[in-house]
Amino acid sequence: DDEDLFYVPVLLEYSFDSWRINLEFGYESIKNAQDGLAYGAAAIFPVSDRMELLFELQGGSDTSFDDDILSARAGIDYGWTEDLHFLFSVGTGLTEPGDVELDYDLFFGVQYFR
């Protein structure tokens, strides 16, 4: 399917003690398909100068909330250097539409800041 997507996110961050809380809500305008919503919340806790623990709830839905997906993840962000980070998370689905089922979700990533 050839679909054009335009996504407008609103991101908020709140810090207290050592914790950071990130909230996101966004509207997806999709050409030739139903528009959607994306939302999530993440909690970040620094374990050391180089490593953070990450906890996240992430969801998505159509605009009427008929087909919604919600997943939960836990992971780490390890800063090898100030510019190079390695990311890992594992998650599972909490709610899925119809007979769609998310058993497990693994993510490995590399971030390079310059």
C-alpha cells in the first residue's frame, strides 16, 4: 500500500528526584487510510553515569478507539561514550484488536549523537 503519513506529536517531560517522565500524544493523518492516534508514557531512572533503566507504555488507535493497541516495555540505555549509546528493550502486548496478538517484542538499537 502506498500511503502518505503526516504525524504531529506533542511531547512533555517532567523530572523529579532522579526520575524523568516522558509523555507523548500524537495525531496521524494517513492518506488513503483511517487516521490514527499514538500515545505513550515512559519513566527513566539513571542507574549510573552511563546507564539508565527505561519503562514504557506505548499505544496506538484509530480516532474512534475501536482498534487500539497497548504494549509495555522495559529496557536499558547504555552510554558507551558520550556520543554512542546502545539500547535494548523487551516488551509484550497488553491489548490488541481482534485476533491480533503480540507475544514478545525485542528491540536493539544504536544511537550516535553529533
